[in-house]
Amino acid sequence: GYSASTVSFALKNVGVTTGTATGYLTNGSNGTAAQSPVAVSGGAFSASVPARSLVTYRIVASGG
């Protein structure tokens, strides 16, 4: 899209309820740039995706 979007993700059937999600931004200016991690809580997280970009998330569970 032409503007940033906030998106929510539910991590169903993967066994992760808490942890972090680190986004890797890809767009015309970035090959694959790591973004600040966001908290995963209750098996879900929300993040902002910049305009005209793709973000791939790496999920790491807490405690194990």
C-alpha cells in the first residue's frame, strides 16, 4: 500500500505464547534490515508495516 499498516498476528498451533518477534524489512531502500523486536503475548503480536514494504518475522519463544 501507499501508507503504513498496523497488522496483528495470532500464532495458533505453534506452541508460542510469549517471546519476541523480530521483523526484517525489505523494500527499495533496504535489502533485509532488522527492526526492533516486539513482544509476543498470549500467542499474538501487532506490528507496523511501512508503505511499499515486506516484513518477514522471526519468532523466538520465551523460556525455552
